[in-house]
Amino acid sequence: MRTTDLKQMIGVSSVGLALSVASVALGAVGTARTDQGWMAFAGAFLGLYFLFAIRVASQWEKIAVLRFGRYIGLRGPGLFHIIPIVDAVSRTVDQRIRVASVSAESTLTRDTVPVNVDAIVFWMVWNAEKSILEVQDFEQAITLSAQTALRESIGRHELHQMVAEREMLGHELQRILDEKTNPWGITVQSVEIRDVQIPSQLQDAMSREAQAERERRARTILGLAETEIADKFSLAAATYRDNPVALHLRAMNMLYEAIKEKGSMVIVPSSAVETMGLGGTLATAALGKH
């Protein structure tokens, strides 16, 4: 038996202590006034009885009472009475939602990758009678069951699923744990995967793989752009082939764009000048200035 359970079974409540002190005081006063020694003895006896017979359970607590080793019922919350020596009480069962932190270290995934996973289990006792009578230490049972279920779930999933689908993994763990703990009077509210750690060497390899994938996509996009540009040039060539005036205008526009900046100089072959008819154009522009 653990020390905390022993203290609880022989412990006293504040109400029992107050009644015990009051009984001893009344017995002492009665003996002083009547000179009857039995009153002090009776007060001390009642005080000792109240000290161990009156117990108090908090609003969220349940306690099982055993009489001569046989279960007779649950007590709490509030004030309740037991018969000292004849009755014994179990450990207090807290029926609030509680948290258990579990971890699985160096567990292999379905694709044989060792991972360290940390999870949080939120659970509560919905049937205190079952949890007390059927499980010796339900807190330890919850922790060990959660660790086992976590390892089983990791072995059924691949690494990318565990990293990208943590919520799904948490729901699966909750379902597995509920199947184990419901017969104990315990239900699992939710399971949250807090962290998934992989070895540093594998992290470097995954980083290089992701970088190579990004480079592949970039080159693919660049190739598509070149293809689209070539198609546009092909359409432009077909247009200029059937319309030489448009080609001349485009060439003159390109030449203008090249020489419009101050201090720039462009050398144009004579054949290009004759083809585009730039001689007459330049002469007309010069006469216009004068």
C-alpha cells in the first residue's frame, strides 16, 4: 500500500477534528462542574470516534467504503460517516479531466524510419466504482496503455502521414485507448500529438530532397516559359512574313528605343538602312528641324 493511501485511510477531516475537540472540551467541562470522571472519559471517547468517523469528500471526488473487506458503496461528495476499525475507505477518485503525458522513443514507422513522438492524453473517470474495484492503479494503467497504443499506431503509419496528419493520428489513438479503458470506467476525451522528432541525418536528407524538388519545379517552369515564348515568336514571324510593312515599323521602333537615350550611339548596317528606308526618314526629320 502506498504512503498516500495509508494517510488517507487513517487521516482526519477538519469537521471531524472540530467535533473531536468539542467533545473533549464538553467532557472536561462536565467533569469540572459535576465532579463526575466518567464524563471526561465519555467526551474523550466521543472525540476519538468523531476524529476517525467523520470524513469529507470534495465536489469532484468519490470514495469507496469497504466493511470487513466487502464493498458497500460509494461516498461523496460532501460529508459522510464511517465506522472506525470496521470500515475502510479506498483512495480518492478524482472525476475531473486529467492529463497524461506519454512518449515513444526510437519507434519505427511503417517505412522503417525511427521517430520520437510526444503526445498528451486527456482522460477522466466516469465510473468510480469500476475504476476502484477492477484496476489496482488506473493512473499507471492509463499511462502504460497510452504508450503501447502510441507505438502501435506509429508502426502502422508512414513518416509523411505522422508529420502531415497529426489530428488523424490523435483520433486513432483515442479510439484504441477507449476500447481498453471503457471497461475500467475510464474514458479518453482526446489525444493530441505534441511533437514528432526525426534523426538529424534524416532531416538533412529530407532538406536536400526538398531543395532538389524545388529546383526541378523551377526548371520545369522555366522550360514551359521558353516553350510559350517560342510559340509567340513563331506567331510573330508568321505575321511579319505576310506583312513587310509591319516588320519595317517594328524594326524602326526597336531602333528608336535604342537611340532615344541621351549619349547613345547605334551602328546600323547599310543593308538594314536600305531595307527599312531609313535614309529618307532621317532626311525628312533633318529638314523638319531646319
